Amino acid sequence: MVARTPAIFCALVAVCALIPLLPSCSSFRLPIDDPSADGGTDAEGGSISVIEPPAPCDPSEAPGDGVFVSAAFGLTGAPGTAALPLAKVSDALEIAAARGVAHVYLDEGTYTESLTLTERHAGIVVSGGWKGSETTWRRDCEENFRAKTILESPEPVAVTIKVASSGPTMGFEAMTIATPALPETPKDTTGTSSIAVLVRGPASLRISRARLLAAKGGNGGTASPGEPGAGPLACNGLEGCESGDNGTKGNDGINGTAVHPSNDHLGDGTDGQDGNPGKNGTAGADGAVKSCRREVTGECNTGGGLCDTFDENRQGKKGECGCGGNGGRGGRRGRGGGASVALLALGGTISIEHTTLFAGGGGDGSVGGQGGAGVAGGAGKAGASTSCHVTITQSGPTGPGCTCIINNDQPAAGGNAGGPGGNGAPGGKGGDGAGGPSYGWVAIGDVRVIVDEASVLHAEPGGTGSVNGASAPSLVATLDGGT
């Protein structure tokens, strides 16, 4: 875990650690999947303590013109007034955009939804940290007020801001935006990335006095093994052979490289190569040769011809060799673990003030599947025999009326069975998936991220690459927008 913070904040954290009850300090604990993970000196029992500097709060602040939402007493279809608030933040955003008002006020509570904001929502600030009732709404400045209004997304990306053109500044303040713990990843599937806030396009965004909490990225799904070979090759009965050589094992797949937060699949390994087939048998001995008489039917030759005058040689067929066995299919590639990113900015200008950006750790890459077994080579077959007429005699006088009689019929034996084909080789193992990275924030492309000195950047370790797959980095960030 690496987090670069200004010296003034480091000094404040040291004071908070020494005097936990200091009124200006606040902290919160988050569960982590691995109790042995490096959570710092405060990590114990599978959780981690994050210390925050104080955030400004004015208890005399009163809500202005806007749309109101309450998890406790809001109603679907309500007008969104302070007395009759809505139940969902997404509904309030649409009404605020339609009415042209600049604020959506959230009563303290948990809102289980994900949000997508576009150009029509430019200029709207979603403001949490309010204690609402049917008669009054007031600002809550008690300790840990940021944790009392929670946007708890059911999706791996909690807030998506997607715009094609710049506009007035959007904002989130005095609230927590969190992604859920991810379920087990299906087989042969890349781990899902967990992103608290995703910005696409030239948006202007301000996040103040908030917490962006990205859960641990999903682990790479278990890689399937390769299928066995499909049976001996069809070699069309090659004749006369000895045993063929076995095939050679397919090459293993290539291990994945570290996942990029904006493209999960770069962390996948490659499939193992199929095993090479066994070789067909090599040529063997011919079948037996017999000196035979030609087959004669019907009348004898005119003018005293004899039946037993036409010689020929016949030979049994060569033995057929066995065909080589098919190679096994390569194992499926190991899948990369998903990333954990509190803020992923692919464009725009983002200002972060008095905000904690927490990444829960990258998902682990999965091991590549084992290659499938090769198939045994086919057995050889004996060569076919052929009939051979050794003597042919005539019955009756010579001339057109005589008859040729076949006295005996002896076979010419075929060659011995050919050698078996070589065994097919097993397929190669799939490459291992890489671990997913863990970042407090990432900026890619034409984007500017400004993080003030009172904000906290914290990232749990990147995911582990299975066996030889690459392990991913944790947060490396500077306050001027670099990564």
C-alpha cells in the first residue's frame, strides 16, 4: 500500500493516532477480505481503520430551492418537496433537471441505487448530511456526518458521469458513495472491476466532504481445463507400418499482464496451445506373393488351345498402420482480477476536497486451466489376402466345346498388421491471469484531477497473479494529477 499525502496531513494523522479522542480527528473502520492484509498498525480482525482530517460543516446552513429525498419517509411519485420528498435519488435528479434547480437534498439514510448523470444534470449538486422531517430540514455536523448519508450501489460502478460536452459543475457533498462486495466470478470470466465514481467525457465535477469507497475487485473466474483429443486421426488406411512417434505437448499459454482499470481483459492469460497429434506408423513388409493362373471362364481357345497357359503373380495387401492419436486441447486462459478504483477519470476536470478515496484491493488472477489429455493412436490392421488359382485343367476335347475347370484355389496371405499410431500429446496449460490493481484514483487522457491537502488516499494491495501471473500495483498518486 502506497499513499502520498502532504506533510501537513501526515503530521495531523500522527497527532490523531496519539490522541484518538481529539475532537478535530475522525476515523472509520472498513472490513477487508483478508485479515492478514497490510492494513497498517490499526488493522485487526479483518478490518482497517482510516483516519481523516476534520471537514468543515456549518450547522446553521439551510437548504435552498431544490428537490428533496428521504430514505425514511420519501415516496415514489411525490413532488420532491421538503414535506413530501421522493424515495429515490435518481428520480430527484430527473425532476431537478426538468425544473432547472441546482440542488438535490438527501435525508440521512441509505439509498440502494446506482446513478448515471449526463449533460442534462450539469450544474446539479447532490447534497447529503441533512436531518429531514416533514416540518424541517437541518444540516447535521456531528462527528462522522459523511457516513450518515450513503449511496450504496447494487452495481460494481456506483456513479457514472457521461457527457459529450462541458457544462456547469456537478457535485456530490457530505455523503458516502460505495460499491458492493462482488459475488464469485463465473468460470472463464475476467474479474469485475469495482469503481465508486467513473467520469467519461469533459465533465466538470466537484466532490466535497465525502467518502468514495470501492470494494475489492472480483477475482478471475476459474479457468476450464482443455478437452481431451477427439479420437485417432483419419489417415485413410495407410499400408504397412511400424509404431508411430508420440506427439509433442502443446505450448503453455502466456501469463497475463497487470489489468488496466479501463480494460479488464488485458489481465487475462492466453489459452494453452493444443497438443500435437501422434505420428502415423511407418511402412512395413509387403504381403505374400503367389504364382497363379489367370482366371478362365467359358470355352477353350479355338484350334486346340489349353486352359492352363496364362500365368500371373498375385500378392496379399500390405498391413495397414494405425493412425496417430489427436492431441488434447489447450487449457483455457486464466482470467485477470478486477481493479478497485475509488475515482476513474477518463476526461474532464475533477476537484476533490476533504474527501477520502478508498480502494479495497485488486482481485486475484486465476490459474490457467490444465491441457486436455491426448488420445492413444489407433491399432494397425492385417493386410487383406487374395485368391490364387494354382492349376486350371480342361474337360472334354479341345476346341470351342471344351470346358475349363479350376482345380484348386489357394490364398495369397496379406501382410502383418501395421504398427499402432503414436499417442496424441496433452494440450498446453493456459496462461495465468494477472492480479487486478488497486488505486485511489486514476486519470487517463485529457483530464485534470485536483486533490486538496485535506483529502485521504488509501488503497489496499493489488491482486495476486496466480503462480506466474503478474501481481498488480497499489496506489501511486501525486496531488497534481499524476499517477
